[in-house]
Amino acid sequence: MDIDIDGEAVVEGIMQSAGSAINAISGTLSREPSGLAKILIAYGPKSMRDWIIAGRFNLIQLKKQEEAFSLVCNTLVGHYKKLTTANKTSKRRTLISSAFSNLCIDQLERDIRLLNVVQKAFTYLPDVESRFDDNEDKKDSDQQLLWLDNFESLARRRNEPWRVELLSRAIAEIELSSRSISLKALWELGMLEEDDFNLLAIFCDSALDVDGRPLMLILPEEQIKFELDSKDGAGVYNLAYAVNMLVDKRLVQKIETQVETSCPVLLKHSMGAHYLHHTIENLSEDSKTAIQIIAFEPTDYCLDICRLYDPDHNSVSYANFEILKNTLEEGSEKVENFGLVDFKEVLP
């Protein structure tokens, strides 16, 4: 093969060595290693390989070895730069060598994008391991592997910055609880169009956050009064239009939703946060209480996506809080056995 010795041949040799390392170590593992594990086996130091063989591979432990992980990242970036430089400067190229080189570059690009998402996830992981129960881990292992396969496939694509951010949060959440982000939600996240994300961001920014659930209590005839900037600054959306489009796309629904109030409910909005306390006389301490309100809220799988998004609450979110506050206070005065409600401000 006619390849420049100091460029493509070097990288080809490195990649062949990496493949040999994967083949040698994969046989010692009880399951086929994930794509991420294969990268770490191929390019990581021996201590990292030994750690994977010992079955201690998880992201929280990987965060503790961030220096070694950064070494893997830098190694792949170095190989990528060598190969792209060789592609530009080589004067003796055949069709076969060019095709092989392009395949190597494409694979390195995809691997680097995956590593970038994983590295961003470290921000959202604790320093101390606190994984879910081992029985749950074993019970759902096949489903978890399917989730991880789909995640890695999505993370390797050319993704927009907002999707990279959501994917990094998703892998961090699934590391802490295998049931936190459904496979359907992950797929929808991967397929979400940018305009739909902008609409969903407007909804979350404008909604009242009720224990992690964005709720829109403002009715459409009032929503139409609000004009809001898109997340990317590309345009202005009417709130009624945004909510209606999300309903049409089955990302949001209008229902009578129930909020359990046995414990204080945390309400977040643009003016800060409040705790909602709901008490009913003559109930035992272990009794459960709840309130029902009519609101627009995300569908189940969309709620998983919304929980990965960090809302920048605007004035509309506080207007939603005012509606909830007034509705519940009126109910406590007029409705028999409704109970008493109290809103205590959460001080910074």
C-alpha cells in the first residue's frame, strides 16, 4: 500500500495495535464491552485496562480517573491530527489508501465525539459512588446494554451543542439510576428537531417547576399575550403557538394532573422558589394528600427530556405560580375538606 511512512502508516499501525488489545482483553470479559470500553481498552494505560477487566467499569469510577481519561482523549485527537495532516500533504496516494485513510478519520471523529459527551457528563456525577441496587442492575442488564448501545450511537453523531448537553446529562442520570431516562425518551432526544427543542425550551422556561415537573397553568387565551425569544436567538415565538405546536407533536398534553402533597412541594419560578405545604385536619401523620389542577404538562417520555434541561425561568413562570397560589388559596376557603395551603418562600 502506497502510504507516507510518517503519517498514515504510523496511524494504521496504532489502530491495528488498538484492535489487537481489544481482541485480547474482550475474551476475558463476561460480556461484549461497550464502544466506550473498547476505546479505553485500546488507548488507555494498563491500569485502566486492568480496572475494566476487574469489572469496575462505570462512569463515577471513570471520573475518578479523569487524568487517564484525558490521556485517552488527547491520544485520539493526536492520531486524528496526524492522519488529517497526512491526507493534506501526501503526494503519493492510491484509491485504496485514500479510502482507508478516510475510514480511519471518520472512526476517530465518531470516537472523539463520544468521549466529548462522556467528559461533559462528569460535571453531573458525584465524586462518591452511589449506584442503584445490585439486584436492579442484574434484572435490567440487557435493557441497560440496549440503552447504552443507543446512547453511544447518538453521541457519536454530529450533534448540536444543546443535544450534546442533554446527552451528557442523560448518561449521568442513567449512571445514577437505571430507570431515570427511558429508552423511548433517549430515542426522542436523538430525533428531536432543533425547532422542537426551541419550543420545548420556551415551555420549560415559562412553566412553573413543580418538584421537577414543568406545568403551564395559563390558559391559551392568556398565553397568546406573551412573545418570547427562542433559545438560539433566531426568532420570537408566541407562547400560545409554542404550546399548541408541542401538543400537536405529542410532547405536551393538557390534563387534570395530580400533585402529591404529603411532603412539602418545591415550586421554582423566575422570582426564586417556594415550598407548598398542604394540610388537612384530622388526618393521621402517615396519610397521603394530593391536589388536582388542570395544566399543560409534558408527556411521560418528554418529561424525561425536560428533566435534562436546566430552565432559565422567565416572568411567565412567576405568573403560573400566581395562578396556582390564588387557585389553591381560594379552594382552601371555599371547598369543604380541601385543607389548608401555605406557601413559604425558600430563602437563598
